[in-house]
Amino acid sequence: MEHYGLQTAAGHLTVSPESKEPYAAEQLAQLHADAELVLARYPQKRSALLPLLHLVQSVDGYVTGRGIDFCAEVLDLTRAEVSGVATFYTQYKRHPNGEYTVGVCTNTLCAIMGGDEIWDSVSDHLGIGHDETTEDGKVTLERIECNAACDYAPVVMANWEFFDNQTPESTNQLVDDLRSGVPVKPTRGPDSVCTFKQMSRVLAGFHDGLADQGVGAGPASLRGLEVAHQNGWEAPRADQGGAKDGSGQESDTRASAGGAAVEGKAPGRHSSTDTPANDADEKPGGKTATKPAKKSAKKPEQPSTVQAEAEPASLFDDGATTAEAEPRGDAPLTGTPAAASSQGATPQTGGDRPEEFVSSYGEDTTAPGEDAAKEPGSTEATKRRKRESGKNGKDDA
């Protein structure tokens, strides 16, 4: 099946002209009516983008170019903003999808319980790979991540309905039945599997009344509850004590049935998501974010014969760091140049001056930082006089 999203050699995503054809007047009117119901649930209309994309898929079968334009217009967003969301989540399809999305979980537990074998078998059986659709447009096959049904591994999903404890043979039979129109019943949940478009409308927030049909949790999921009942374990009840506020008084944390109507916002509970953000230097409750430095007794320095590790190199002895001293434009470096020892160099302590050494300040002079006047009886002064007298003797000869 020809894909809607085409990848060019330059790596740009192009959109086929067919997906940009405008909606028919009746379709567009129904989309706007449904969109108004969706927007009424949110304080800010841009928050309705996710369900609106599902709404588009319920009409077109995937996120089309015209669907992106519709969402951008209704929510006052750019097409780039809408496309960024539509390409981020895998439940939004950027090319025509099959009537049934069959997903094989190949995450860790399902994989070792047979998920990989199921995938190989059904992929060969249908002749398609990941995110590909059969020629009749009935089944799109996917490798999917964990479906939170590890107690029934390996699990296969058909339009996000559970088929537990599957085998290669049972999965092949499932896709054959879906393609031929034979009714199939999920292991848990509704008694039948709806189409991809019908499922997308449910995800947009328009319930089909089947949520409570069939078994919600099987024996494996309820095993922990059975153990709790056998041992008399139970969670604290609400009437045994409520939460306490900062004053030590118990506060009523129960939600009202209708919620609170807040000016400019939709009815409902407004707590952390609508609370103004704290300033950068502030904690909840108005406390400062900076932590006082911990006081610790300084240990006396112990002499050691082991050479200490060199301190991290700093550019200046007056405390300025490299970044602080970096020149801006033509500004010169500021700060006092650091000593060689602070740069990790081994300090020179003692030793003879090489015979060929000539000070940049002239002969018989010392550079700043050296001892300006050596003691007459010092080793360095004695050696220097000997060298000078030896040279004079050679010159006389």
C-alpha cells in the first residue's frame, strides 16, 4: 500500500496531494461540532490536540494533511506544531492504516514467553513486516511494547483489545478471522473488536458504551487481591482518618461530584496543574531554595610523604576562572597570572643553573622571583665565581 508519508533523499517528509484534499461540507460541519465538545473539556484549547488527532483518524483512517490543517485552525496552532505531535506518538498513523491494527508484544517477558516466535510466524503468514498493511487493507501488523498485561504473556492486541496467552497458531487464526469478517471475542473487555476508525473515535472521548462489557480483570490479575482477603489485609478506610493540613487539622480531601467552577476555566478540580509556578529561588510554601552550607570540623592537615594530586588547573591566582577571564571582544584578560604550581607543573626547588644559561636581564643578574643577592658563602655563588675565574684564566693563557 502506498504510504502517505514519503521520505525524500534529503530526509524531508512530504505529504501526498490526496491527503490535502478538503473535507466535504457535511464532514467538516460534523468535525467542527465534535471538536467543540472536545474543547469544552479543557481550560486551554491547545490541550485538546491529542483527542482531536484521534478524531481526525476516526474520519480519515490516519492523520491526513487536511486533518493537520483542521487541528491547526481550530486550536490556533501552526501546522508544524500539530505535525510535531502527530509524528511523536505511534498511535497516530501518517499513512493509511488497516481496518484492524494487530500488535504483537515483543518486550522482555512476552518475548521470552513466546512473543518473538509469534511475531515471526504471523509476519510470515501475512507476508508483511512492522507497520505494514495487507493488500486487502484489513490488517496492519506492529511490534509493540509492554501492554501492562505481563501476567498473561505472551499478549497480542487487536485495536488495543487483549488476546491473552497467545501462540503462533492462535494468532494466525486471529488475523485470518479478522480478514474474513468472522467475529472475534477478546479474552477480556468487550465481546467484539471494533474497527480502527471506531476505536479512534473512542480515544477522542466519544464512548461507545462497551467499556464495562465483559471481564475487566482475569484470575491472574486478581491473585494478589485473593491473598489479601485470605490474610485479612485491607487499605485504610476514608472514615478512619483523613489527611491533615499544615495546621494539624484534618482536611476534607473528597472531590465534589460536579467539581468547582473557576472563572475562565472548565468545571472540575484545579490543583497543581493550575497553580502558578514557583520562582527560581523559591520552594513550595515560600521557602528559599538555597540550602545553608553544612558546618563540619576541619581536620588538621597531616604531613605526608606521598605527593598530593594536583589541584584542578585554574587560570588565575586571584580566584578568577577560565570562563570568567575569557575576553569579550577586544577586552584584555584580567587577573593575576597563576604560578606554575597551580597549573599542575612541578615546582623547581634548587639545582644548578646550566652553564649556557644567560639571563634575559643581562649577565650576572637575576630575574625577578630569584634571590636578588646570594649569600657570599652560598653554594650557587661559589660555583659561579669558580666558573668565572676559570674563564678568565683561559683568556689570560
